[in-house]
Amino acid sequence: MSTYLLLLLELLIGIGTGQRVLRVLRILASRLIKTLGRICPDEESARFGLGYTRVTLVIAPLILVLLMDLFSRDSTPQDSLRTALLASPGGLLAVLHLIGSRIGRFITVPKHQDARQ
């Protein structure tokens, strides 16, 4: 398999994974904007947060796929594609964890009351 074709496939895997998550995020965008609206000082900041999230969800899997490609230069094309298929969701998971933990700091959870009282 050509090196360029392999790189193209790996890039498509990275971009495609991010795009699939963005489709889900479009469905949840109104909820995310409401959450960001409670956290951010104004609506423009909330919109920036949404845009930042979208860009990060596309870039992170792509960067991780490219980094893993650098470390797996001597592997077979099948192993390189397998690594890309693992790295792409790994990048998404890392970014979603980062964003979730940052947003989670601002969300308060009511304390659970004992049912016997």
C-alpha cells in the first residue's frame, strides 16, 4: 500500500471520527449552550465555548492519529490503520474528558438526603 494512501486513510479516520461526534453535538448544542450560558459571563463567551469544543473535537483525534503514525513507521499498513482506529477515539475520549471536567467544576449537585428521614 502506498505511503500516501495510508496517510490519507489515517487522516480520514481521524477527521471522520470527529465529524461523527460533531453530529451528535449538533443535536445537543442547545443543551450545551444553556450549560455554557450558566457558566460563562455572557452569551458571546458561551458561543465561543461551543466553537472551541467543536474545533477541539475535530483536531484532537487528528493530532493523535498523526502522532501515532510517527511512532509506528516500521509497522505494516494493517497495523498502522489499526493504530489509527484506536488513536482516533482515544483522542476524542481525552478531549471529552477534559471539557467535561472543566464544565463539571461549575455544576453543583444537590446533596442526597437519607430516605429514612
